[in-house]
Amino acid sequence: MSMFENFLEDIDFIYPVLKVLNGSNAEIKQYIDEIESLRDKGRKFISENRYRIDKAEIETEKDPRFLDQDLLKSGAKYKFFSLIIPKEWGGSSVRTLPYAFFVEDLSSVSSGVATIFGAHSLGLLPVLFSPFSLSFSKFMQDVVESEKSYPLIYALGLTEPTGGSDVQQDHEVLKVAKITTRARRTKGGYILNGRKVFISNGSIANYITVAASPELGKIIWVLLDTSSKGFSVSRVENKMGQKPSHAAEIVFDEVFVPDEMILADSDIGYKISELTLSVSRAPVGAIATGIAKGLIKSAVENVGDFKEHQAYKIAEAYSKLYIARNLWIASCIFIDLAGPMKVQNSKIFKILLNISSNVPYGVSRKLGRLLGEKMKNKILDIFSENLSKVSIYSSIAKAYSSWIAYEICTSCMDLLGEKGIDKSKISERLWRDIKLTHIYETTNEVNNIMIFKNLFGKTGII
């Protein structure tokens, strides 16, 4: 590789501290091995499927509902749908930092395709963080098994027609947030009514982890089978960018969800939201820098010999990319080693996961519910250790990696001139893709409110 390619691709340049520590720390060595192994799979996937990826981008321009099922099958072949599922359930136990490097590489080619895998993993997080997770072991094992043929797809159902980022904050804001999806208690479970919008994977998901409101200021989480009576997809959005990732409006019309599918009751519903989003925000920063990386490559390939002012611009773009990457890398390391994802290496959790995967399904369901009811607060305390710091770091990483990446993309488009806006070129697509990273996983402006809230103990909203 040339020096400029090394700077874009090699961990020695991207985050040299990791390689410096490699020889002195077994955990860091394992970390780097995880990163490089997953990046290698991701690059092979891109190489094998570049034609399909480009076709998906072109076809979803014409029809937002277009889906290349062979592309998903190829992702399943590389086990991209079970990456964050614990090894004890057949998955890979991939932590946040390796996952972020994976989505950065993929996003440099297609952040839309990267978001299909990312939205699936996002949908899994409330299951993994649920105090009742042991009772859902078969569901996770089914995801792993499905990768042999056609993958089971998950999605996260949170955003509302009249409530986007406000439903992703705290109890005080939830009291005035316009949450339209209601959960009415009935014998043996809940009845859901309402709508969710801009749900990534919502139109293709087999299961959706849904947040619903049983009363003002309260949230519960349930795992919903999309074959349930009363569930429907009303439309797939014809959005500006990241088109291969379907964003759907979904409708609940008297949908019954049994008690055994409840992930979190109203006492802990908000905590599950906080855990899920605090882990998932930092990798959005990686999606953003992946898009920026793709545009830098396009600029270098198309501009050729740089004049002095162009050389300044491209050097500045590289420098900003280094800064932006450091934000999400540092955040992911903290999440993995001191935050919620540290349980991936917890001996106690490994023992419990092994038990749940080796006993009959009916026993694991009962065991998981019983353990969850008796120990839910203790389990959540373990997951929530350092959560305020995690929330601060991940919000900074998400908001400011994506803002800096946007600045990089702007500079590269200036360098490309008329070549940049040609719709047959990747640069035009990447330019449209970058804006979405400011919006999903809570808008950047609201991430600033979350940073303020965790620093000062209040939202700053009157």
C-alpha cells in the first residue's frame, strides 16, 4: 500500500496506540485480532459482492422497495447477522470497536448496505440487555441457524410519527413526548396500537424490538413477531440517501404480544432504551467516517496531480478524518472495556448463557423469566456501570464524528467539481448518504442535550 492508503486503512495509522500496546496486553492483542478478522471478512464480502452492492444502489433509486436477497444471503455466509450474539448461543461475541471498524469499511462503499447489518444488530441489543435475555436464547440461536440459508432479520422500533429524538431521552422529556404507540394491558400480555416511522429494516424484519407506552412517561419493550395479526407495513420511504437500507412506516392495529415476549416492563423500559442507544451511537460515527473515507478515495483517484490549494484541502481532510476516527474509537474502547459490552467477557454471564443454551427450550424460558424477575435490578446495575460516561462519550462520538465527516465530504466535493455531482459516480451517492448520520440514532442537536444532561444532571429544557 502507498502511504495515503495506509493512512486510510491500516490500524497502525488509524489508531497507533492499539498496536503500540499489542505486545504488552493479551486483551489488546485479542481486540486487534477481532478487528482485523472482521475487517478481512468485510473486505471479502465487498470484493465478492461489489456488483450486487452497486446494483442495489441503482435499483433502490428507482424503487425504494428493491431488495437483493442474494446480497443478504452473502452477508449470512459471513455470519454478519450473528456478530454481536454471544458465542455461547452460536454467535461471534463481537464487541463495539471491531463492529465499528467493520461498518466503517463497508460504509466507504455503501452505507446503505452497512445500515442493513447495523439496524439488525441494533434490533438485537434490547434482547441482549434484557434481564430476561436467557429466556430468549432460542430466538438468538435461530438467528445463527438461519444464516445457513436465509437470515432472520431484526429491527428496532422506536421512532414515532410525532416523536423522534424526544422519545430517546429521559423520563422528564418522555412525560411531554408525543408517543403514539400504546400498550394496553390485557390478560396474558399487551395489545399494541399505533405507528412507528423511519424504521430501518422495518419492511423486511422477521422480528422487531418495539418500545410502547403503557402510560404517560413510561416505556415497555417487547419482541414482536412481524407475522402477528394486526401488524403491517404501510410504506417504505423514498429517502435521500442510504437507499439500500429500507426505512419503513409500520402499523400496529390491536396486535397482541404475550407476556413471555416482554423484554422490559415499565420500571426498566427507559434503562433498556438508554443502554441500547448508548452502545449504538458510537458506531454511527464510524459509518460517517466510512463515507468520508470513500469520498477521500474518490477525490484522490479523480483529481490526480494536486495544485497547492488542493493539496492543502486533501491534507486537511486526512487530518480531520484522523480526529473524527479517534472520537468513536475511544468511545468504543470504553464501551467494550468499562461499559455495557464488557459482559461479553464476563465469566458469570458465560456460565448462565451456556446453561440456557443447553437445557430444553421450555426450561430456559421459565429459568430466564424467573431469574429476570428476581434479579432484574442487579442485572441492569451490571450493564449500567459507567453508563453516564458511556452516554457522554458515545454522544460526542456520534455527533462530532458525523459533523467532521460532513466537513471532509464538503471539501472533497469541492475538489471533485463537476465530477463529484455526476450521478454515475460513487461520490454523488456518498454526498447524499452523509447527511443521514446527523439524524438517526438521535439527532446531533439532541445528542448535545444528552451530553449536557449527563454532565449537569438536567436536560436544559424548560
